[in-house]
Amino acid sequence: MWNQKDLMRTLLKVLVIFVFYLTPFYLSAKPVDIALDQVGYRIDDEKDFRVARQVAAFQIRDEQNSIVFEGKLSGPIHDQYAGCDVWRGVFTDLKTPGTYTVQMEGGDRSWPFRIGNDIYQPLLQAALRGLYVSRCGYAVKDDAVGHPPCHMRDGAFMLVGGKKIADGRDATGGWHNGGDYWRSTMSAAQTVSRLLWPVEMFPDSFDNIPSRLLPKERCGDWPDLLTEARWGLEWLAKMQGADGGVSTGVGPYPARMPPMVPPQNDSTVHFIGAVHSSNTAKVGAVFARAARILKARDPAFARACLNHARSCWNYLLANSQPVTPRTCATYVKQEDETDRLWLAVELFRTTAEREFQEDFLKRFTRLQSSYPPAPVITHTIRNFNLHEALISYCFIRKDADQAVQQNILAGLQADCDRMVTTALTEGYGCVLTAENWKQRHTMGTALQMAWELVMAFELTGQVRYRDTSLQQLHFVLGANPLGKVFVTGVGSNPVRNPHYRPCSIKNQTPLGLLVKGPTYDEKFLACTLKQRPTPPPEKAYVDSSIAHQCNEPDIEVQGHLIGLSAYFYATGSRMLLNKASP
């Protein structure tokens, strides 16, 4: 016979089991299931959230729990890459700055988010912090991953064709490429390029952002965005030889990853890479861009940058065929045609000299189209430089070939129209295709496409391009089927366990690292994820430090986040100024 206490205890256990197993079916969405940008939305932008279940109505509540907006959900739209139907709630008409939550019919709440035209300032500061903590050969000051100068003995030898050649130059500086401790001039150049774009477009928009650097770390009164760009430029200058050729960077031979140790404890022998023509062209293009952007702030440094760019040009004139020697492990391309084109564009845009214009036009005529598609490669995002060059040419206001500009612009718009169509037909609004989801760096690729979309907006005024671009940033910041912010320390549900070796210093994660994101990379699905059945692409992710295929940061991806958050911060600041004007 059971006594009353035993009966009550048994009934309670049954109730707990019942709730545990049936909650997913009978309760409405949890915060993680209400997909929205956990950073927030600017005042006049489109605002929405997505949810993968049918709900009729929603409310927006402020910090006092007062209802400030009510609406109905529309849908569904099937998202093939999330494997579900998606309903959408729109609250664009809510324009009062503040902090809010979405409350679904049934009572469940979203993560909090903000509305305001200043919301991307903290994101930009966090993203810059994520780049700063990857500095090499420097005493990084950070509560999570601060460390003394590392890799100070790198570069005693250059490796050319498998042979060691005594070098001994000062190879310190730059950034670790990602979770490893290699340093690539290709990666650094593309990162610096993205940092410089928003400064060229909005020159004075970043000077009033409070610095997160120590006074001795700052470059005068420069904003942190430019200070970090200069850090990269100074290392790239060290990688250029007397003949103008630029090394591939600094890395091991043969290719191998270091153990999970702090950077100052890494005993790997790193060599200076041999000169490579593709890297030389990329670095030259970035120096040419820096020369015109930094001229007003530091004329002497700008002249030095232009001299570096001309030296790259002269090296390539003397070496008309690709130079691709066997060397240490860093990141390279075997062809250099599109990089030479990029160098010609930036030198022409900076100097207006006909030689560079003629070289660009000659190479442009050899392209397969006026705006060729970017190659999709499983392991890398390092193939967007042609788009970088063609878009840059469209911004030249004087002496450019207008017919060529119009042809490029037509190709850019066709590409962006395809992205808009893809975003509108997928429930979570992401522009990535099946081919894109098979690669790594999916979030970096989405933000690169977002950058092309805002460039198309700047060149055409087509608002649909800007809105689709912003949706990609929303996706990265939580408006995805996992409700995950793919940036450490940002939002309510961020990445917590990146594949990032400096985390071994204190077993803490630093702020602002953008990771690669969900991926249908075959090795990841087979060796790391191992979920059966295999989840759809947008959910193929695990927040684990061993999952380098999806959870490793990368400085080029970091550059995409910085560039895009800087763009939307700067244009948000202009909105604030316009509202304040009489």
C-alpha cells in the first residue's frame, strides 16, 4: 500500500517526465526560437523577427513591460536550408529608441534587443576588439587573452623552393590569421582593405567613437578603426623586399597546426615565405588605397604607402608571369591576373596616371564577363578581390571609362538582384545558396555579399539592396534558426567556445570574434558534427572549441564584420544628424 506522501512523490515524478518530454510540442517558442537581431535595429530600417511555428499575433513590450506595438504574423515561407516553414512578424513602424522584447501569443518572450541609430557603435567596437586581440609580436592587453609579445624569433630564414635562406628581418607584427598562429600577407591585406573602405566613404564618422585602446596604443587622435589598419600596413611593409616583391607571410614548414597553447608558448619554427606575385599585387592595391585615404591625416606615411604600392607594381612589371614558388605554409593563390587588375585600379584611383588605367582596361577586356561570379571554394573566402576591384573602379568620378563603369554596374546589379531574390524566397532571408553552404566561412561569405549589396545601394540608390544587406547582418547577429549570435560576447546567446588558441591562456573567451558559422563541409559533417539525421545547412553548427570547421575566427571574416558594422554605424550617425538638423 502506498501512503499519501509516496503517492504524491510518484505523481510529481510522472508530472516532471510528462513536462520534460512534451514541452517542445505544447509550449510556444523559447527565446532562442524567436529569430531576431539581438543587437537591434535602426529607427527607420525595416524591423522583423522570424519563428518556425504558426502563431497568430505578437506584442512588443518595453522595459516596463508595457505593450508598445501589436501585430500579426504572416507566412509561411519555406526555408529549404533550415528545413522548416517560417512565419514573420514585422514591427517597422515602432521607431521609439529603447530596449524591447517580442512576446508571442502564448506568453513566451524573445531575447531583448534595442532600437536606435547608434546600435552599431558597440558592435563596431567589439569587432575591432576581436581583431586587436589577434595581434602578433605585441603585448596584448585584454582580460581574457592578454599576453606578452609572442613569436619574437620568427623569420630567421626565408624558405624558397624548400631551401632555407638566411633572412633575419624583423618579422614581428600583423595578426594571427585565425585560431592558428600563421600570418598571411594575403589575409592581412584583405582585412586592411575592408577596414579602409568605410573611412574613405565617411571620413569623419569614426573620430568621436570612444577608443578602447590604451593611450600609448593609439595612433595620435586616429579612430581605433584606422589605428588597427595602420598596424596591419606596418607589418605588410616589413614583408616587402628590396625588389618590391611581397612575401606570402610567416608560417611553418611543413604545414601543421600548433598545440592548444598560448601564443607566447608556441615553439613552432616559423619561416618567412618566399615572394609571391598574387600577394604582391594584393598588398600593393591596399597600399595604394591607404595612400589616398591617409593623406590628410599623415602625409609622410601616405607617401610611404604609395612608394610601397609603386614598388609592387615595378616588381610585377619585371615578372609578367605568375611567381608561385614552393614555400612555407600560408595562404596563397596560384593565379594573379585578377590581383594585378586590382592593383591597377587602386593606383589609377590614387594617382590618375594613364599607365594604370590602360593596364586595367587591357585586363578588363580579358574577363569572362563584366562582373564574373566569385569562385566558391570549400575552405576559403579569399576570392572576392576581383569584385573589390571592379566596385572600386565604379567609384572613380573623373577620367574613368564610363562605358566600362556602366557594364560593371549592370553586372553588379544582376548579381545583387539574384541575392535579393534568394533572400526573399528563404524564410530567414539569407542570401547563401546550396553551393555556398558547402564551404566554410559561411557567415563571412554572407557578409561579403552584404558588402557588395550596400556598394550597389551606394551606386544606384536601390533600397532593396541595402535592406537585403542589413538582413545578412541580422542573420549573423541572431536572426537565424539557431537563435545564435555568431560573434563572441555580443547579444544574449553568443558563441562561447570558439576554436581560438589564445583562449588557453585563462580558459576565457574574448569579445568580438566572428566565427565561420554553420557549414555543410563534408569533413565537418562526418568527423565533427556526427548528428543523425544530419541537420539542414543553417542548423549544421556546434558551439565547440574542437569544431574548427564552423567555430574558428579568421581575420578576413573579422574584416567583413568590421567593414559592415562601420558602414551601418556611419549611415546611422548621418540619420541622427539629419533628425537633429532644423
